Amino acid sequence: MNAVFARKRATELVTADQQWWRSEPDAAIVKTATARGSELDVERRALLTRLLGAGWEGGDLVNLPRPARVGVALDGPVLGIMPNDLKQTVEEISLRLQDRVAAYLEAQRQAGKPADPAELAKLRQQTRAELAQVLSPFQLEEYLLRYSQGAVALREELGQLKYFKSSADEFRAVFRATDSFDQQLALLEGATDPNSVALRHSLIEQRTIALKNTLGVERFAQFQMLHEAGFRDAFAAAIEAGTPEAAPALYEINRASQEEMARVRSQTNLTPQQLAIELKQAELEQLKGTAQALGQELPADPLPPPKPVPQKVHVLAAGENLDFVARLYGVNPSALRAANPNFNFDKPRTGDSLSIPITLLPVVPVPTPP
């Protein structure tokens, strides 16, 4: 009975592990699998109670073989239908890898040495060779897509890109195109000799070409661009606006705007007011470009900044006082005092400077003082 329900679990439940192309589990799949697992457990208990009576569960807990360590989940339409003896063999191979890795790491720790990534890659290759002896190519690929180091790294990379959204077919195609290169690169990890360095560069170049051929020109360009945080931000804004195709244009607009703002800030001859105006203008141009790229209404132009008030300075000559300067420029004496709060009009001195406030009154001619 346990074997029957174990097979039902392995073949009827669609778990998150089976969706190896997703960087994050599908919440709906997890919920459905959990609910269906509970249903199968209730069904199993009810059937065993009917066949064995109410006391069966205590004996089941004592006699049912349970693994000492949790291995890999061999479920789904490919791995789930394998014979039990084959599943057991695959689990043993998987657990042997865990033992080898643990033993190697402990030996390195005791020797006071760091783990060598190339040595770990060799252990994984040994396990892959053992699996290839017992699994068909299709079964092996399914296993590798779920549990190999290369597939795990690929899922993590695509998860960081966030918006790439690879399908199962695309993920499988990318894995097939890059897996052999990733294995070779893993064996070269940490090598610094000239031959290894040259080989690593060659493998990376070949891997890039293989990836581009697999994805196609446009999809590959998106893959590369999404590695930049700025492009991911632009893509997010474009998706929110309902125009994901505008992401490249939006990215270029943002990049050009940042360059322009950096240029403005580098100008040391600008006053604080001029700097603020220039930055505001660059920001406005960015908003206009963004709106145009997203098909939105252009923002209205802001009111022009007020023109700076022109200033005039008068240098006092001998005998000039407050009333004389006020009549000379046609301003109210109180306005002249307000424009020069720190000036002592009671004791004006020849050569002192006065700021003359703007006035719309006509200038009244005054006689030159004697």
C-alpha cells in the first residue's frame, strides 16, 4: 500500500521541483501540490484503516522503512515513473556525492586549506558519469535540469534578471547549449597559468556564441541588457506603463540624462542658482523623453524662472548724502535705507558704496552739490 501511494505521489503531483525552468516556485503549483498531497494521505489512511483496523498506524510508524537522509525528489512524468530499484540506485549515487563533498571539505578544513572549486567540479563530474551508467539520456537530462550545478546557476542568473521569463523549452535549449562549456569552465576555476587563462577566455567566447545562436539576436540582446540594473529599472517602468517594447528607448533616455546631469555638475563656473536651473532643465528633458517613449502626455513646461533683479551701485562723492542720492535716482529715501540696512546714513563717507533699488519713477535732475 505504501508503494502504491508513493507511486501516486511521484506521478500525480506536480511539484515546484518539476518546474526546473522557474527561478522562483509557482505559488499556485505549491498550493495545489500541498492540497493534493494531503488528499492522498487522507485516502491512504482511510484505506488502511478499512483493511487493517484502527490500530494499524502504530505498526506503520514502527515498521515502515524511512530513509536516514533526505535524497533528491524523483517525481514527475520522467523520474517519477522509473522503477523503484532504479530510483534507489539514483538516490544512492546522489548521497555518495554528498559524502564525497563532505569528506573533501573536512579534509581541507583540517589541513587549513580552502576548498578548490575545480576539485568539487571533478566530484560532480564523477557523479554525472555514474548516473549516465544507469539512466537513459532523457532521464539523465531531466535529473541534470533539476539538480546539476549548471542548472542551479542558470536558474539563479535568470532569477536576477527578473524580467527574462524563460520558458521550459528555452531553458532546456540554453542548458543544452551551455552545459558542456560550464563543465569545462568549472574544471578551470582558480587556475592562473597562461594556458588555462587562454582556454578559459576561449570557452567563454564560445559559450557566448552558443547562447546567442540559441536565443536569437533580439532575445540575446535583451538577455545581455537585463544584466544592467539601469535597464532592469527601465524595463520595470515600461512594463508598468504597459509598453514593454519601450524599455530600450527608455534606458537610452535615462542614460543620456545621467550623462547630462553629470556634465552640468562638473561645471565649476555656475552659481548655485544657475546650477539648479540647468539640472531642472535636464530633468524636464528626461521627463519629456520618457513620456514620449511611453506614449504618454508630455508634461507642461514650467514657468520661466524670474529674471535676476539688476543692481546699481553708487559711490558717494564728497558732500553727497541720503537725500541727494534719493533725488538723483528718483527713489524714496526709505527705500534707499531698506536697500542698505548696514549703512550709516548719519555719517556718510566719501567713497562708500550704496545699492540703488529699482524704481519706475523718472529720474529727477538735481544740481551738482557745491
